[in-house]
Amino acid sequence: MVKGFRGELVPVTFFGLGVHSGTLREDILNLKYHNKPSVSYRLAEELSIRLIHLNMLTEMNTITWSPTTSSRKSQRGYDQAELLARHLGAFVDIPVRSLLRRTSHVSQSGLLRQERLRGPKFVAKPSARNKNIVVVDDVTTTGATFRAVSQALASAGSVHVLCVALSWKP
């Protein structure tokens, strides 16, 4: 739970497809660092199957993503979390909207754990108000990014936030 728009508590749920190892890790590395955006389609399909099976999307009405830094997006030519979110939205027939703006420009990748815990900063758009939102990201380690996006969305008036990552690092 995080404090919302008018001080109310907003439920936040976290879900990860699997541990950051093996084939899942290789697929994510290919997506992020080896210019293979096509991998996002299959990963989003796996994610959609699991989320539907667990009945986690019934109340959700909008999908967004945790935006990467502008320099990372420029390097890659795409935002991997956005690709995943857009494919997921197509698989589960939930609209995908850009609802978050990153206000810090330091990438979490390569930082020490203590540094990652400080997390990035985000601002949510007013259109997040009264929405049940799924936030998609590729990997979660400390949970700092998901905490930051959840707080931004709750502060903008979101009703429920479901944070979904492909993998987590133990």
C-alpha cells in the first residue's frame, strides 16, 4: 500500500515471471543489450499467459511501463519496457498508455545495491487518475523502481497498481 491522491491507501501488487537466470535472463539480455527487440513479443506472451492464469488482470483497465532513461532509449532505439507493455496490452486487450515521465536520468543498471535503493524518480500524468494500472518492467532487483512508479501513480489518483516484471534478481 502507498499513500494516494487524498491520503487514502492505494493497493500495490508485485509480480515477477521468474528468477533472473537461465533462458529468461538470456532473453532479457538479448532484448536490452543485443538489439533483439523481437524477443519482447514472446516474453510478453509468456507474461500474459501467466497473468491470465493467475486471474491478476480482471480489475485492471490500463497498462503502462516504467520508462528507461532517454539516453538508454536513444542508444537502443527503443524502450524495452514499452515494447513489453505494448505487446502485453495486445495479448490481453487492455489499452496501453504512456502515464509516467522519468525525472531522474541515471540508469539503475551497473549501480551498486545501495545506490539502486535510492531509486529513480517519476511523475505520473493526470490521466492516471481513477485507473487500475499495470506497470511493466523487465527486471527488478531492489524494487526501488516499482516503489517509485507506484508512489507517482498513487499520488496522481490511481486506484490500484500492479507492478509486473519479467524477472527478479534475488
